[in-house]
Amino acid sequence: MSMNSVGRPTRPEAAAPAQAAGVPATLSGGRGLLQDEALIFELGGWEKTGVDLPNVDPDGLDLGDLVRTAPIGLPGLSEPEAMRHYVRLSQKNHAIDLALYPLGSCTMKHNPRLNEKMARLPGFSDIHPLQPQSTVQGALALMDRLAHWLKTLTGMPAVALSPKAGAHGELCGLLAIRAAHEAKGDARKRVLVPTSAHGTNPATAAFVGYAVEEIAQTEDGRVDLADLEAKLGPDVAAIMVTNPNTCGLFERDIVEIARLTHAAGAYFYCDGANFNAIVGRVRPADLGVDAMHINLHKTFSTPHGGGGPGAGPVVLSDALAPYAPTPWIVHGEDGFALVEAPEGPAERAFGRMSAFHGQMGMYVRALAYMMSHGADGLRQAAEDAVLNANYIKARLQDVMTPAFPEGPCMHEALFDDAWLDGTGVTTLDFAKAMIDEGFHPMTMYFPLVVHGAMLIEPTETEPKHELDRFCDTLRLLAEAAKAGDAERFKGAPFHAPLRRLDETLAARKPKLRWRPEAALAQAAE
Ligand SMILES: *Cc1c(COP(=O)(O)O)cnc(C)c1O
């Protein structure tokens, strides 16, 4: 068996071939038509290669003692072997193109292929950020158009396009807020964050140097206004509130939240990750928001879930716009231009968020999504996302316990684990059993304020019969749990290519490096 550099087996399954009672282990490690797959370094030898290069005479080169003498150590695979390796791996992964992907707070919706086609147009994909601006006028025009629609949809006067993810957008927003306070000579110290916030909110505030303080939540899952009012004060720089919040609920008092915040001289940062639920229905500017990131990879459907790339443009109010980071686009006599080194009043820009201008491919996909939907289509997408989540809540609320049973939810249906009491089954076990039934689990144990949380976000792109299949399956599983069939859950997943892994160890001590066994043996000597 192969080991990685710290002696952990690279095939955890082979190390512990636990099997369901009565289900024989396969002889090869494969399952059904899914073949067992080794690491690419373990496949083939180093002597092969997929390309045919002429031999070179090292003496004729000018490399001196830089000429490589040892093997390069790259896996030697022919083209079909390399293809098979990656296609097999891809089949072990879940994807939105395979089935429902109900991860709450992630908005895993279908990515229209039209977006992909647009993003591959050579004028957008085969350009370089250092090219003369006169040769990339189309790309700049596209960014300008995207900026226009982001401002229009949010009602905000300015947008910084360059942040590369939601969390990066939070950093951008808080840096603008800090710059605005500093410009007034006002060194504020605290940022208030509700208890249900996504972990990136307090992490960002702490990263920027603020002390983070929690705002309590009401019984019905909203910001506790009395607690907010008590904690606001002359040293509070900003509040960071998600709307709809991570419990999938609209913050009913949002206008009052903004008023109280502004009265205390603080800014209102809105985490816009859930914009998909309200786009076309509500403009954040009308709610009193000063800064909000928009996860293009969530609301405007660019692929994510495999690690990106994402894009997190930040819209800014009049108060914060002067501090927006460079670059931005202006439209002058000679066409579009990127302002990299602002002069005059624009010199207040706090700096930059990335080396160049952000994720061009994501801009193209997001604009293609917006333009193909139109104003009515975007609004309907938001409405359908909310309708789908409420359908799930309605179909499951007699067998599972909704965390906030009163009233409708927004785009996510949130359940707690009270209904599993006494069954011996946990949220984690239940989620693993869903994998056996062919469904990707929902988001588990988030938000932290709800015990054993199960956060289901179906998105607008699921048709009713898919939602029914999903709900029917969850109902059957829920009944099995309540009927005392804990075994089905405790050992799950039984049918996945890999069985249950030690996720805590994997997250806390990831072992990402592989070294050949020969090198390991040497190191041990
Ligand atoms: C996804 C998400 C974020 C972070 O966005 P990334 O693009 O993953 O950095 C922040 N807040 C909430 C509520 C989110 O759902």
C-alpha cells in the first residue's frame, strides 16, 4: 500500500475495507462501474511520457551545472492514461451537472452553457492584463457594462470589481470603511456581527484589526434590535449583517438596523452572499447599506464548488465611494481606460485588492447571465429560488423540525435536529445516508446558532419533480431513522467510492504531499 510523506495510506478505503453486512467487498476496490483509482504518482512509471520530444545533447547546451541529472519525478502517463485518470476522478465527484446540489449558503445553481461559450470568445479569453488598453476595448466595455448592472441592481453609486471572492469583497468593504473613518480622524475599534454570521465576517473584521463583538439573535432568527442598540457606540466602525440572513430569513428590521447604525456614526456592511433571493425585488441601497459584496459565482451563476475561481465585486454608497480601490474604468474621448493611479480627489482610493483587475472570465459569465435573463428573468429567478425553498420546507416540516417554523423562509429551508432526538442518529449520519440514496448532503451544522443545523438551498434551477424526488427520499430516510434503523445511518455511506472518512483529522491536519516510497525509505534512514 502506498503512503504519503507522513506515512498515511493514500487509499484510506483499502486500509479499512469496512463493508455493509451482507455486501461482499469487491476484489479490486472498484464499485459498480467506478474503478478504484490510485494517485497519479502511483500510476505507471516515470519512463513514459505523453509527448514525443527529440533527444537533446546536454553538452550542446549552455546550462552548466544546472543540467538535471536525476529523473524529474513527474508521473509518466500516455495521453489516454492521463485522460482516464482525470475522467475517473471527475466521476467520483458530485457536480451540479449530475444532480441537485442543496448546499445552503452556497447557491449551487445551474451554470448556463451560454455563459461558457461567451467566456471562451478569444476577445475575452485570449487577452493579457498588460496588453495596451487600446487593444482590449471590448473587454473594458464588458467590465463597464457589468459594473453598470451591478450598480443598477443594487441602487448603489459605485462598484469595485476586482475582489476575487466573497471573503475578499468583505475585506475590500472593511478597508473602505476603515479609510473613511481614518479620513475623519476617527479611529474606531469595534465591528458588530450577528451570532448567525458566516465565519468569514468576523474573520475579515479581525484581519482588518477590529475587535469583533456578537449581536444576539431573537427567538425568530433575526438581529436583536435591543442588543444592537446597546452595543452600538462611538467606537463601533461597522456592523456586518447578512440579508437574507444565514437562517434563510429576511431581516424585517433592516431599515431600522441601518438607521441605528448610521446614528452611531458607523457604516453598514451587508454580506450579499444571499443576494440571489432578492435580486430584482429589493435594492440594498434602499435599505441603507453602505457596502455589499456580490458573489458573482453564487447569484450570477459562475461555476464554483471545485475551488473557484469566484468573483466578489463590492458596491459602495456615496460615503464610501471615494475610497474604492483601483483600478476602475472611465470612458473618455479615446474609449475606455483603466484608472490605475488616481489623481486629484480620487487619490483617496485605499489601494488595490489584486495585482490586475480581477476575474475576467467570471465577469463575462455574469454579464451573459444577466443579459440572457433580462430584468424580468432575474427577478423571477429570485422568486423561484424562494418558492422552491418554501416547497421543501412545506413538504418536510411534518417529519423534520424547521428551525424557525413561523412564516415563510427565503431561499433556504433550515431544519434543526430536534426530530432526531432519541433515534441515535446525528445530522452527520443522516447526511451520509443521503449520499447512499444519490443525493449530495445539504449544509450541515451551519449556522452555528441552530443545533445540528441542516440548511437546504434548492435554488431556482430545480424543477418540481426533482424537488419531489429529493423530498420523497428525505421523508423515507426520516421515517427509517425514527423507526430505529440506526445502522443504516451509522455506517453510511455504504455505496460511495469511499466510505466514511475522518473529516476532522483531514481538516485539521491535511496531508497533501506525496513522496515516492524510495524517498520515504531514505528519509527514514
Ligand atoms: C459564500 C459566503 C461567503 C463567502 O464567499 P466566498 O466567495 O466563498 O469567499 C460569505 N458569507 C456568506 C453568507 C456566504 O454564503
